[in-house]
Amino acid sequence: MTRWLLLVWILLFSHVPQLLAFDSITVSGGRGNASATSARLALVQDLDPLGFNQFFSNLGLQLEYSASRLRSLGEHHDAFGILPVVRWSWHPQRSWHWFVDFGIGASYHEKTQVADHQLGSHLLFEDRVGLGVRHERWILALRGYHYSNGGLQTPNDGLNLLTLELNWELP
């Protein structure tokens, strides 16, 4: 099932490069509850609807397309997500600057259980909050993720992860 989802993901996004002009790549690793560890790869698209950034230079909008592998107690499962992100930067014109970001999106998880945590559904909300520093084309960030079905189904134990992420802006 995971291989088919990955194939569909690649085919879907490889044929529309003009719509999905990716601006950066993020790799991350982290730990969470249910003895979970994660590895995540995301393609990031900067958004500027209607010239938004010229009026709000400290505020940025992005869309992330991600693939993750979660491991817990010797088992693993894959997840795929799409996450709109809002970022607030302090002094974005400087070569070094701090930022906070948050996002609420959706993800598909191959399994509905991670160790003893019942997620209740394959389709989950993906919530994120982070703090990071940017230097020229590089970003280092500490981010927290929460995955749950939002109480739409039971059980809904949810999954929390704390990750360290490195982002590289493409030339």
C-alpha cells in the first residue's frame, strides 16, 4: 500500500512543476510519545498571494508536502502530509534572524496504531509549532508536531513528536 501511495505522490507532483515550484527542502529527525522516532522529508513552496509579502514583510506563508517514516517498538509506518505554514520573522532583512511558525494540515498514515497509541483513523490532522533561526539559505529549527483525528473518531490517543529540522533554500 505504501509503495502505491508513494508512486501516486511522485506521479501527481512530477507533472505539474509550474504549479509546484518548490523553494526549499527540509530534512528532520525526532522523538515522541509511544517510543516513536521519526524521519521526515518535506518539499516547501513559498506562497505570496496577491503580493501579501510587500505589505507584511515579517510574515511568510508556505506549503509543505512531506513524507515521513515513524518507528516504534521495532515496527514502522509511513505518512504523507500537506501542511500550510505561517511564519513570523524578527528582522527578516538581516542575514541571521529568528522566527516562529505554526501550521495545521492533513496527513495520511499507513497504520492507525503506533505502539499502544490508537490514532483512530488513517487521515489525521497535522499540527505544528516551531522556533528557528535562519542564516542566508539555511534554516535550523526545533519543532513540535501533534497528529490526531481531532476527536472525529474514537479512539483518539494522538501522537506528539519533537523534531530538529534542517532546511536548505534551493538556488
